[in-house]
Amino acid sequence: MPSVIALDAMGSDRAPKPEVEGAIQAARHYGVRVLLVGPEATVKAELQRHPSAFRLPIEVVHASEYITMDDKVEAVRAKRDSSMRVGLRMVREGRASGFVTAGNTGAAMATAKVVLGAIPGVDRPALAAVFPTAPGTAAILLDVGANVDCKPQNLEQFAVMGEVYFRAMFGKRSLAPRVGLLSIGEEETKGNELTREAFQLLKQLPLNFVGNVEGRDLYNGQVDVIVADGFVGNVALKISEGVANLVRTALKESLKATITRQVGALLSRSAFTDFKKRLDHTEYGGAPLLGVKGVCIITHGSSNANAIKNAVRVAAEFSRRGINDRIEHGLAALKPASVAAEVGQPS
């Protein structure tokens, strides 16, 4: 039976155009059923621009309200029929296996915590982002923005959730993911009070903890899971995206500079296409909100159809692989000090 993914049709900066186009691509390429959630008349008007969509497993679910990027917390609470809340409610009720939004990140996290609740043993859910590495593998960084102020035990829980997520999505059974703590130096004594205290907690976990890692280790393939507080993680994510855009733009301009280079670019088009794809964050889908009782994928407000398509793919894979169950079992088995007493208690 195909996965059913609820997609916030009104989340992105140019909604509902990228959402509708991304839903069509996801339904066509991945065989998922997509429920576009938003004002019915608005969403259907966009769908009518794509006659082929009516032959695909795509439905519109009406939500009379939607949350804008400028809405405050009070507005999020007041809009009880928002596309975010309706979509997440469908996940909670089992009518959808996952939810995707390109909307207000803070609103999505707050709504997910209220509607879905947290997995036992999780104090704060975390956003996990995927990064390409030099060897052609993937690495994940968490948290990338859900929690700007963290305590050491939060980073401990992030390490467990990240390790489980990496194993489920990218890992090999024979290899334990390498877990590192993002800091300003490799030595155990380096970093601020938060990282020094978190280091002591992480090295006691039965994980393959490799110690402190630095920013460059996001890309060298020497570590699989990088743990940070949401402030540092978000800065690292945004800088990385900016550098990737700079490299793509500079390379494109350089290849246009002379006729000789243009000819060389034409002859190497396949290699350049592969290079661009490796640096394109839209290929990796959105960031899953790890630690909530349900699948919630959050992607950029500037997302295009390709990003939406891949976010839907990630949501379907996350659900199909039962990652939330694995996280709960992982927390119970690894028993980080901060959650040992909580796991197994009624939620």
C-alpha cells in the first residue's frame, strides 16, 4: 500500500505553486498518495493548471486558514484550522503517514509538539539536516534550528536520535555511525561550558563517539552524525548553503568567460550536472523533526518543486522504515542519563 503524505499547500514563499508541482512529481515518481492541505478553491485553481494531476493519486484537503512567515506564536495558536494543524492532525489520527511543510519553521515545530507530542524520553525535538561529503557519502547535523538554547542533556538526546536516524536511512548494519560533537577544537577541553559538559555525557553512551569535531568535518566524511545546539547548527547550515550557492555561481560565470571554456563546459556537461546535483540542497528533501510522535518534515520557505518532491520522498521513507519506533527503542536501549528514568513511562 502506498504511503499517504499530507503536504502543507500554503507553506512556501510562492505557495501553492511549488507545492502543487512537487506533489505531482512525487506522486508520479515515487508512487505516494499526496494530500494537499489548504484553502480548497486556491489549491484546486493551481491544480487545474496541470491537467495530468487529475490522473495521479493527489487529493485536496480543505483548511480554511494558513500560517504566514510573519505570524507570531499567538496567531499560530489561534489558527486552529490552519493547513499545518490540519495536516499534523491527519498524521496523529492515522489518516496520513507523514506531514511536509515549507512554512514557518517555528510554527511548524510548535504545532507538531502540541498536536503530535514528544516520544517518551525526548525533552526537545531536533531538526536533522543532511550534508554531502567528499567521499560521496552523507552526514547529518542536528540540531539545525529547533532549539537555540540547549542543555547538555539535550545534546545527549540529539546524539542518540541522530545515530538511530543515520543507521536507519544511510547506515550499514556492520558499521556503527561515527558521532561527533561540534566544537572549536578536537581536544576534550575545547569549547564552551555546554560542549564540555555534553562531551562528558556523550562519551559515556554506548555509541561510536569520536569526540569533538570542527566545522570542516561536516564535509570530509570522517564523521557521520554531528551534534550541536540549534543556534550553532543553524548558522553552520546557512553558511554551508551560502558557500554552495557561491561555488555554483562562480563556476557558472567562469565557464562562460571564454569560448574555449564554453566548449570545455559542453564537453563536460555530465560531470558538471553531477557536481551541481551534489551541492543542491533541494536533492536532500527537508529536515525531519526528530523526537515527535509522528513524521514531520520541514523544508525551506524558498523551496522549489524539486525540494518539495524530495521532502515528500523523505517523509515516506521515514514512515516506511519506522524510524520513530527505532528512536524510542534506541533511547530505551542506550539509556542516556537524562532520559533513563523517563523511557517506558506513559506519555
